[in-house]
Amino acid sequence: MVDVNQGYEAFCDYLEQHSGICLGASKQYLVSSRLRKILQEADINTLTDLVNAMSRPGGQTLRSAVIDAMTTNETLWFRDIHPFRILEEQLLPEFFQQKVNRPLRIWSAACSTGQEPYSMSMMIEEYKQKNRVFSAGEKIIATDISATALEAAKSAEYAMLAIGRGLDPERLKRHFEETPAGRWKVKAPIAQRVEFRAINLQDSYALLGKFDIVFCRNVLIYFTADLKRDILSRIHATLNPGGYLMVGASEAVNGLGDLYEMVHCRPGIIYRKR
């Protein structure tokens, strides 16, 4: 039987150092449920032994599996619909009316298994068809720390159970095709707009380039206040002049008024780069 009390504090420190996630006290039940299979297969009985195993030479594979298990969360299509309505009704019209002679660039940070960036791509496709917009193109860079989540996202294939989480039948018919195995694959025009990359939000963003819009939603809540401020400050540096940041409904950009201007969209709040 695995003892998740022995070494819990050391495991929390290790997880925060390598992924940014701050578990806090009394989350042993979460650790137990997410790591049980990994610990049993590795014949590890305590979190002390787990931290030691991950820290040894050759422990990278185990560390990746643990971080995957602790960071992978279920997600939805068009989650918390307001950000996507703001994208459609405010941000896309604003960008396309500027007639900028370069591609629109959007960053989906902590994209999990791809539902958010593919939802963005569907929204862009629908907007362009409805408004007959001809542009220099659009690029969505979608990043996550989890190799497992990224592999699932890159496949662009989903089981019906995952499809049912927020995707209406009309969009399913328009933007997906059924595979012989009974799964649903994102059609090429939607998938080709999205590029997936492995990124730890604690690391440098220099290779990502500049963006007009950044979605960093429902991930900041897992970080300490200092790390959250650091991430938001570095996201600011990736935004083009006048670019926008969207965070989760339960998240806020506090103490960074010198970097971001709050924009009320009724409903919803977004942040414009100062």
C-alpha cells in the first residue's frame, strides 16, 4: 500500500519547482488518486522514495509521467462561452478592421488536450465565412507542459464522450469527420491553423514570438502569487501593442495596472496591453 503522507511536503516542493503547481496542505487524496497506478507500476511505496527516484540520473521518464498525471485536467469545447463570444464579437473585428498585413497570432497557454485552440480555430473559420474576411492568415500556438496531453491534442481525434463536452451537433457536423474507428477528427482547415508545442510556463517564452491575443485560462489558480505575477509580466512582453490577455473566470490580473488595462465586455473582462 502506498503511503502518501511520508514525504508529502518534499513532493509538493518538487512538483512546484518543476511544474509551478502549488498543491498546498492536505491534498494527499489528490496525489493518491492521480499517482496510484504510477507508484504501483514503479514499486514505490512512499512519496519520499518517489522524489528520490525522480531526482536520480535516469529519473526523467518517471518525472514526466508524474507531472503529466498531476497537471492533466479534463477540459471542454468553448469553455465558459464568454471568452469565445468576446473573440468573435470584439477582438476578431478589431483585428481584421485594422487591415494589418500579417497573420493574426493567438497563444493558447496550458491547452491540455486541444479543445481550447481548436474552439478558437472554429470560431475564426466561422467569423471569416460569415463576414467574407480575406486576411494574411491566422496562427494559433497551443502549449502545455504535459506530453501526454499534447500527443492527444496533435492527433486531433476525440471519442464521442469528449465531443459531447460543450460541442453542439452543428459544429460537430461542420468541423469534424467520423473515423472508421468511431472517433471524431478535426477537419484539416481547422487543425492546420493550430501548432502545438511543449512549454513549461516557468520557462522562457522567447521562441514563441509575438501575439495579438493570449488565452491563459484556468491555470494561474494553481500557482503562487509570485509565480503568477512573473508569468503575467512575461506574457505582457509577448503581446503586440494593444494586444489582449484573457484569464479564467475565477482569475484576475491584480497589481499589474502598469502593464494591463482592464476592459469590461459585459459579460466578461479582458485585459489590454498598456
